[in-house]
Amino acid sequence: MAPGRAGLRGRAGRAGDPAELAAGGGRWRGAPRGPGRRHPPRSRRPGAAVRGHRSRGAGGGAERVAARTAGRRGRARPGTPGVRCRPAAGAAGAGGLGDRFPRVATVDRRRARAAAAHRRPPWRCRRPPRGRRLERGGAVSEAGWSAWPAPAKLNLFLRITGRRADGYHELQTVFRMLDWGDTVRLRLRPDGRIVRHGPDLAAVPEAADLSLRAADMLRSELNVGHGVDIRVEKRTPAGGGFGGGSSDAATVLRALDAIWGLEAGVDRLAAIGASLGADVPVFVHGHNAWAEGVGERLFPVDLAPAWYLVADPGVHVATATLFQAPELTRDAAPATISDFASGAPLGNVFEPVLRGLEPAVEAAFQALAHVGTPRLTGTGSGCFVEFAARGPAEDALARLPQGLDARVVAGAPRSPLLDALAAWSPQGRRQEVQGTGF
């Protein structure tokens, strides 16, 4: 039985149920992308690029999360952890000049308050909607940015079992969350605008940026006028089938729902996400899942711990082109969860199509075949080999040729985003969640 299938127990709990996050992570083995480019060290990850953000939806390390706020009226109560607006440096303290000369102390304090007003960052003591302090809430940094994981995924198999009357194909797949992916940073704005920051998505038109569209759709659906700055730090490659853009959109939906205090509910957020892309709902729910239909029917499953050697051939074929391929099998017999759990080779229907269209994908499969049984993920060019432990996966990585981008990552028992949301405490209890891979 394959490592990722052992322990499969059918349906699991709903999204948001508490669970411990498995430690993960790994290393990129970089590859030159053109003449004159130096091969980076194995311990380095590849630079960010425009990855996974397209209006069609399918994308194709954990940041420290700390919840830290203050008590009532911006002051921490004695004996309880919290953060308050700090007094300006130089204010009179116990045993100082002010204790002996009260009048001097009063003048010093006035001067100190005036100086602090000029030095104070604009978001230092600003309160978000519903009076919740975000000065240290979630993963909020000194500059007011909160950090949220947007994990990548693998499709452990993918079949087409038919075609619906509306033209969409009926699919079957198993989504596996990874302890590796992008980081979405958010910062509240007082002017009601949604503004993108950072270089990673500069080449993607804003109208096609799923993270921006997710924030705008959430505001429209919930009829609120809050503003937010969004910065996405990309690690998942474009067109790889790792779900980068879809995961970013799902993270924006769930994180803003928490930060803005909307309490829309997971099902409603998933419905909003479905209009952005077929893979968004599984990231909103955040569980490994058996999926059917166009990806909207999700059944959470427990998967055994596993490690994956994932490779990125660096090419992208439009999903529409793949679905139009005459050799594509569109009427496979429906599989069952029992078939998957037994280790039956269910395959990815798009693998022969992509291997025939792209020599880079065929070369990646040939290289991975020397260390295991390679599989394709989703409708992208990304491929992977599954291992039961990290050691063999690292050994396999070392045996790959230098011309292939590859990385060892851990499969996650559930999305790291759920742990970040659980740790985010608007009431002011300081918590920290640490992990690897983001």
C-alpha cells in the first residue's frame, strides 16, 4: 500500500477542527533557466516569479503567527500578557529627576508625549472593525502586516468520468495539502481601498489577480467597505498544477473574514471561492479531500504521513488546450475510495497528453523514473514521487540531474492556514505557531 494511502479512513472532521500540524519543509534543487545563469546552492529556494495567478482559477515555511493584543482602552492589565502603546523614550521614571522635582517631571512628560506623537507609526494603535486590536493580532508585524500561509497541493490522481450537460467535465481526484507554499501578507487600510504590493505578481494584471479578486468579492458579498493592502510572496511555480493562485485566493478569503470580523462561515466562503476557480473551495476548507464533480463535492479524508519529491519542468500548457486534446480519456470508470486506499494505479488522465506535448515534462518523468514512480499533479506540468520517509526522498533528490528544479516537501495532515487561524486571537491572548516550508 502506498505511503499516502495507508490510514485512509473516509470522511474526517470539518474544516477548522483542532489538530497538530506535521513538521515539514525541504530544499529546492535549482536549475539554470537560460545561458549564463549560475546554478544556485541546493539550500536556496528559487526566486519568486509570477506563479499560479490566472483568472481561470486553477493555479497551474511557515511564517511565525503570533496573536498579541492589549487589554481595555489600549493598556495591558497587570499580570497578563499583552501589548500597549509604549511611553516615549525619555519619559520620567521611578527614581529619576521627576521624583525629586515634580514640576520638571510634568514638563518632561509633556515633551515626551509630543515627541512620541510624531514618531508613532500610523497603525500603532489603530483599531480594526468591531474594536478589535490588530497591533499584534494574528501574525501582525511592527509595520502592521499580518502573515498567512497559502499551502500548495498535489492531486494524487485525476480522472474524467464524464461530461455534464453544461459542458463541464465530471472529475475525480484526491487533494493532498503540502507543508510548503506561498505567504500572503495583509494590512488594514483606513480608506476602503484594496491595494496590491510587492514585485512577485507585478506582471499579472490586477483584473486577473485572484488574491485581489477574492478580497473584492468578499467585500461585495458581505456588503462591507473595509480596505486592505495585499502582498503575496510566491514560491509555487506558475503552471505547475500546485494550486498557487487558488490557495492565495482562499487564504485571502479566510484571513480577511477573521481580521474584518465578518464570520461568514466556511461554506459561504467556499461558495465565493468557487466562482474564482475550481480548486479554491478545497483550500478554503483546508483538509485533504476526495473530490468529485468539478471539484465542488469534497469529502475530507485522513492520509498517512508521506514525503514528496516534487519537480517543476518550467513549462505551462493552457488547461483549455489539454481538455481539447483528442487523445484525452473522458469516460474513465468511476473510482472508489476503496480503490484509492488499496493502492490501485488510478493515474492522471492528463499525463500522456502533457508528456506528448512538452518534451520538458517527458524529460522530468524520465529523470524521476530512476528514483521512483512519477505522477503528474493536476493539469499542470509539475510531477512528483511519493516516499514514506524524508530520508529516502532526500537521497532521491541528490540523484536527480542538475537540470531539473526539484524539492522535497512534507504532506500535511491539514492546511497550515487552519493552524494560523486557530492561533489568531482577536481577544488578545498571545499565541505563536511555528512550522517549516513557508
